[in-house]
Amino acid sequence: MKNKFYKFIAKLNKALLPSYSKQRLDLSKASKLQMAIIGWGYFITTKALD
């Protein structure tokens, strides 16, 4: 049940959130909001893969 939820959220993230890797964002120059979005994406992706 949880895994399906996280996979659904991961698909929403992919559709709605910006892709910083495609924009070639330097992590050392990222703002706090950008870092929070990256962290959120990482958290959801790791949970969806479990």
C-alpha cells in the first residue's frame, strides 16, 4: 500500500517539479528552496524503490 503511494507521488514529482539535472544546476550555488526540492525528490524516489 505504501509503495503504491510513493510511486504515485514520484510520478507527480516528475510531472510537476523542475529537473535541475537538465538545467545543469551546480549544487554549491543552489538556493535553499532548490535544495529542499532536491531533497524531497530524493526522499520520495528512495521510498518508491523500496
